[in-house]
Amino acid sequence: MTKLLYREEESIPAEAYEQGLVEGPSDKTRFLACRSPRWAAFYAKVVDRQPRKDTRTAACQDPMWALFYAEKVDKVSHPETLKSALQSPRGAVGYAYLIERCPRVETREKACEDSSMAYSYALLVDKAPKPETQKAALKEPEFAYRYCRYVVKLPLREAWKEVQRNKTIAEKYKKWSQRVSAKT
């Protein structure tokens, strides 16, 4: 029995991509590769070596492949890839950090749907505390601690309430906050 290199639903797009690598770009192989966001993005990057509406639309069926397409193929922000990236908090952070390289209301709002992504957005994109990211990050003990330590760089009363839900994190937070208080 031979081992499949790709999941069954991925085999036709993968084979089309491979055929495109060997024979060069064609409408037929591109059409088949576009059945999968992953293979459409790879096809545009490696075979076409340029953005196209059909490969972008196919890649945008998945937020993370839309992010890949924007970064590696378009190399600039595009409304279609932004719209797709905004389907997930991780996609929104990645888009703001890697593609736009600046904060945007829409990407921050989406990032704030998840505590870890709100923390990441504040650290990587805003590079400063913002009320929205603070409120979202302080919903989970681990990210409340990280937000205070690496973004605000000061202990927060609201964070202490949250970190107490996890004994290990509460101990780390307490030690860190005591060191910070001793320095000031």
C-alpha cells in the first residue's frame, strides 16, 4: 500500500501545482490548483510568480493563506486579503504586523476577540497599551500577566484580580510586581 502524500481532497490541487512547476503556468493547472487555498497561494507564488484575481480569491477562502498571499505574492495590502484575514483574530494580528505594519481599527477589534491575540497586537502592532487590548488581554490569567509585564511594564490592580485564578501565574505575577515596586 502506498502512502498518500496529500489528503485526498488536496491531491488534485497539489498535482496541478506540481504539473505547473514542470510545464509552466496554464489556465487548466491554475484552475485545478485554485480548488485549495493552500495550493492556489503556492501556485501564484511559485508558478505564476505574480498575483492574479483567481488565485487571490481562492487563497482568501482561508484567513492564514490570505495572509500568506498578501505577504508573499501581493507584497502589499489588498482589500480582498484584508477582508479574509479579518475572519480570524490570528489573521488580523498577522495582517497588521506583517502587511500593513501599523495599527488599524478593524484589525485591533478582531484581535481583541481573543486574549492571546489582543496581547500580541498590543506588543507587536500598537507597541503600547490601549484600552481595547488591555480589556481583552486581562480576561485570561496568562495574558493578563504578560500584558502587564511586557506591554504596560507595570502591575495593574485589574490584572491582579485575574491572575489570582491561576496559582502558578499569580506567584509569577507577585514576584515580578514586587521587583518592579522595589525599583520605583
